[in-house]
Amino acid sequence: MLAQEVAVLDGDSPLWEGARALLNAALLLEQQEESYVWHGWTRRQIETFLRGLPSPCSLVAAVWQAALPEQLSGQDRGATEGAERLKLGLVCEVVGGEIRSLRTFEALRAAGLKAVEELEPGYEDGLAILRAAHALVAPVAWALFTDWQTWNEWLLGSDEGQSPEKAVDKGALLTALAQAGRCVLLGTQTAHRYL
């Protein structure tokens, strides 16, 4: 799942906090027995998914959360009621079925992406993220754009103590969430190609 050496390119980014939790979960899955299940995820499921990807490619996750009123500046409160802020912006580089590097959207500024604070959960910024990831890392095989509640439901939405036979089909769950309009999936491996 993870290459022997995984490069973390911008570990000082504020967006890294959410990415760190994912890396910790991946390390936990790799170190446990094959039968270990983490919130419905198994190492075998993830390895099978990664081996099925083109090489090289990238995976993108963009997760927004509604900003709390105290997080909005005084002049923005009236105009941006319900504004959303990027909570997780992550690009994983996958080569030969292994994750080789991780970077947040801060690193994509080198490819012309605007500041993270300015990114919005819309079509234009979504395409800009995909183009920057493609230019800086590799073609985007899968990109997930969603809100914090849907992300947590998908990522953490089942018990840890399950047997591998009862593990959740996370791909089917994500497809159902996309069909319900709760997230958007784009990339070269989806029906909705971005380039």
C-alpha cells in the first residue's frame, strides 16, 4: 500500500493535520494482521484498488466544511453566511500500486493553483485542482470532492471490530453517496473525465 519510502512534501501546511490522520490509519493497517479491519477498511481492499490504478497517477481528496461564524472576518460575515473552508486537500502520488508521495493543496501553488483560503467547492476550482495535480504530480485517476459530514460517513462509517468478511464495500458506498449528490467523483478512471 505505502512505498518503503513515502515523501511528505509540505508537512508544515495547515492542511496536513487532516492528511496526517489518514497516513496514521494507513500505517496502522499495514502493521496489523491481514484480518484487521479499520472502520470497514481492510489492507487487501486498499491494495487491490491501488494495484488497479494506472501507473503513475494521482489521487485527490478535497473536503470542505461550513465555516463557523467566529471564523469569518467581521466584514465577511454578512456576505459569506455559510461560507465553506477547505478542511482537507490532499494529493497522493501512486506508482506501481504504491503510494509514493503525499502533498497538500499548498504544494499545488507551484503549478498555479490559487491560495487554499480562496478555494471554493465549485466546478472552476475543482478543475483547477485537477489540472494542478496533473501538472505537478501525475494524471488524476480519482478525485473526490465532498463535505466534511459525507467524508466522515464514508471514511469512518462502520465499526472497527468487524471481521474482514463483513467489511464494508467502500467503493459501493462512495458510489451511492455520489449518486445521492453528496459528493463528486472525477478523474481518468471515472465516467466523468476532467481533461
